[in-house]
Amino acid sequence: MNLLKLRERLPRTTPARQPALLPALLLTVCCAAPAWAQEAVHEGAQNSPPTAASIAAAELAIARYLQVQTAGLPGKVTIRLEGRGTSALPACDNPEVFLPPGASPWGRVSVGVRCQTERPWMRYVQAHVAVEGSYFVAARAIDAGRPLAAGDYSERTGDLSRLPRSVITSAAELAGVVASNRIAPGAPLRKELVRGVTVIQQGQAVKVVAQGQGFVVSTDAKALSGATVGAVVQAKTQDGRLVSGIADMQGQIQLAQ
């Protein structure tokens, strides 16, 4: 079939019908557009951009959550949001804050924020948790196997979150210990760099001491295990009683009061 015959078979549109087709075509286009436009408007209504009030609510929720999580850390805690902070979060009246599984509120951390709305969302905000506190460093070179004395270490103050988690923060942890490895001058003292001095051997005869206000009572006993300074150790007294206490520097067992 040639083009001429095909053209003759097509229905002729009179000039009177042409105006009637134009509104129908425009109506079809107008009705097709809202399918995606309405969805975009609906999503925008659910995840609306943040407001000053929603930003403040998210910041307060994060601060309160991290303050609870850091309550037991050894030092003064300072919380600082980084990057865009909460300004990138959609608006939410009641944000919920959480930490990912296995994460700890220490140093740089990603804090999760979620909102239970008709269309729930979840985002992460970068934060830095600084812990200002005291820690100990070697005042001079300490050879392996050497017992630590007061002149071997000194106290400093700084952000503990920038140091190894095992850094020693209490002088009591340095009582009766020896260096496990050589420690360079100025190096932070860490728990794995020292070990306790064994002051009680298994089967050794020991003194069990109980102290109170205005009195000191002691009795002889036999240690049931070895112990370092500060360790819990059990012993059996001469009359067969089992007692438990803390090994001190003198190799005695101090009963808890």
C-alpha cells in the first residue's frame, strides 16, 4: 500500500472538530502529571526540612543520651557535634537517639537518630566525646622487671579519648606493680605495660587482718591461691573457716569492712 492510498483511508478531521480535540489532549496531560507530583508533595510533607525548633530538639536529645552513656567515665565529659550536625536531619518533634551495636561513647562516634512518623526515617550524626581527666606517664626510662616507685611516674591531664583505652588513670593501679616491658620516658602508662607483684604464694602462711574504728584483729591462715597486690584471695584459718580478702603490699589479707 502506497502512502497516497494510506492517506485516503485515514479519517478526515474537519476544522470544526479540531478545537474539540485540543482540550481533550490538554486534559490528558494535566491528569497524568499529578501522579508523581502528588507523591513528591506527600513525601515532602512527611520528611519536611528541619526547623530551628527541630534542630534544637535533636541536639538536646543527643546531649542527654550521651551524658547518660558517659556517666561512669573517669573525667569531665565534653560533647561536640561535628560536620553538619543536626541541621541535615528532617524535622521531628520527638527524635530517638541510639548508638550502633558495639559502639562506645568515646572519642569520635556516629550517633543514630530516628523518628517514628507516618514515614519513619533514620540518620547518623557525627560527634566527638572528649573526656578530660588525669593519667600517668613514665617520668624516666623504666626497665622490664623493675618495680615502679613514686619517682618513676608523673601525673598529667588531657583528653583521655585520644589515648589508649587501657591508660592508667589512678595511682592506686600503680601500687605494687613491676614493668612488663621497657617503658620509654614520657610514654603513657598502660595496664598491659605493668603487672602486679606476687605477694602471696599458694599454701603460704598468711595473716588475715580485720580493721575497724579503734581496733585491729588478726589471725593466722593458709592461702588457698597465689595473689598479687590488690587481688582477691581466699584463705583457711586454723579453725577451718574460709575467709576472703584483698592482698596488700605486706603480703597480708585485708578483710573487707
